[in-house]
Amino acid sequence: MNFFSNIFRLCVMYALASVIGVLMLIVTAFTIIFKGPRWYFKRNVRNSRPECMEDASLGSHGFLRTQDVRLHYVAAGSCSKPLMLFLHGFPECWYSWRYQLKEFKKDYRVVAVDMRGYCESEVLSGMHNYEMSKLVGDVKGVIEALGYSSCVLVAHDWGGLVAWTFAMDYPDLVDKLICMNVPHPDRFNEHYYDNIRQKYLSWYMIFFQIPVLPEMMISAGDYDSIRDCYKGDQMGLRNKQNVTDDDVEAFKFAASQPGSCSAAINYYRAWWRYPAEPRHNPVVTSPSLLIWGEEDKAFDKDILPGHNKFVKDLTLKKVSGASHFVQQDEPVIVNIIMREFLGSSE
């Protein structure tokens, strides 16, 4: 993308962000009026992990350093087993993989990381620290720090964008790739620019480009938006009992750590501000599984066709009725699909 086209794209994006920002300011004002400033500005201090995050059956907590950042992770299973590495999405943390950690720890060394800036991983200031090359570098560093030469890479949402990109950049480090409810980044860009509905569904990505207000709205009412993701109808979670109140508290703990909310939003800011250079051959060659909850409210369903030109060996499995958070909404089905894929691709 040349300099002038990038400047034009950013001008259009910030103009749209300003319009959405004004609308969100109006929403904020009405929320404060009707729910009261005490509710809106309430923020509980969370200095220690909720009990559910200390569940020994999920694994043990650890930290490692890669590149310029200290990352937190939870690991289980024998170190003699192959590595299965999990990358979470927004607005989550390692804990979103709790059902998969328990299921696969007997066959793999399962490791779920907090991506940079999230939960207990180190927060770095400045959106440039969250551009794709940094995120991809973290994955490589984690694999090396854990003493492995490759892995089964499992990812969801934002973690999936990183995983697709990592598989393109480092195919020898990915034995198999499993992504959930996230398209290949080139397929997303292609669909986003051609599809009005996807632009509408992705309005929040534009909104996140403005400063301060997105963080304020996400954290309002002691991070009530986090609860809405799972307990409300915002994201259409079908099996709400699979995300308990304790689980919601775990995700609130992650979002409320100092600087974590801004860091998570900086992923979106960096995506627009520092776009990846077009690849000559943006094809993933590792055997790949794309699991898709069909009631996803973040992506248009028409984004699925067209993936074959970006993924050489693709298996697509749709989960009827499941939401964007498919691995938590339908963990039993997801785990079965994963096992079938891993077995067939041995």
C-alpha cells in the first residue's frame, strides 16, 4: 500500500470514527443519566486471581520472556508430549480455553498464553507495540522458550488472525492449525472492502480508533460489557450456563488489570495504523481446520466461501446454533471436531 493511499484510508477511517464517537458520546450521556454516575464509574479493584483461575486441573501458571515482553501462560500435560499452543481472542484471556486444556492435556503439552497486554502478561505503551509483526514474533518466541520446534496451533478471534499470519510466516513451526470463528486475514480484507454487511458488523473496529472513549465504555459499570458478551444477547451465546458468573469474573479480572483494556483495544488500532505489507503468496500450507459457530454476530457468514485460495489444505466445520465464542458455547462438539481433525491428519 503506497503512502498516499494509506493516508487517504486513514483519513476516511478517522472521519467515520469521529461520527461513531459522537453517537457513542450520546449513548454514554444517556447511560449516565438513567443508570447514574455511581454505576457508570464503578470500578472494582482486582488484585488477585479469582478462585476459578487457580483450578489445578487447568494447569500451572508460569511466565516467560520473548522479544520485548513478559508473557503469562498456563500449562498442563507432560513436557514429553507434542506442544498444543492456544491463542485467545478479544475480550478474553488464557481462561477461554479451559474446556480444551482439560480435554487435551493427556495427549499434549497444552499451553494457553495471555497475549501481550492481556490479563497478567506485560502491558507495553503505544499502539506500535501491538502491530502484527510483534504478535507473530511472540508466538515464535513462546514455542522456542518452551523448548519446542513446532506445535499444533489453536486460536480464536484475534488470536486466530495472529495464528493465520504466523502459519504463513513460519510454516515449519506449525504442524497443524486450528482456528475458530476468525477468517484468514486476506479473506477478511477482501470481504470487508466488498461487503456492506461486514462493514456494519465491524463498526466497533472503527470506533476503537478514537482515544479514551472505547476504554471508558468497556469498563463502565465495573466492566458490565464483559458480562453482556456472555450473559446478554449481544454476542448470542446459546449455552450461557457454560460461562458461569465465576467465569465472567475471570474475564473481568483480565480486563481490569492496569493498562489491559487499552492494550486490547490497541490491537485494533495497530491493525489499521500499521497494516501488513501484501504478501506475494499469502497461502497457509499447514493442514488447517476452521471451526465456525454459525450464529456469529461479528462476521458475515458469506466470508467463509473463498478461503480455499488462501489455505492449501482446509477443513471447514460449522457448528449449528453456536455463537462467536464457539469453544465455550459448544465445548463438547468443538473438542470432538478437533480430535477428528488431529486424528485424520496424523
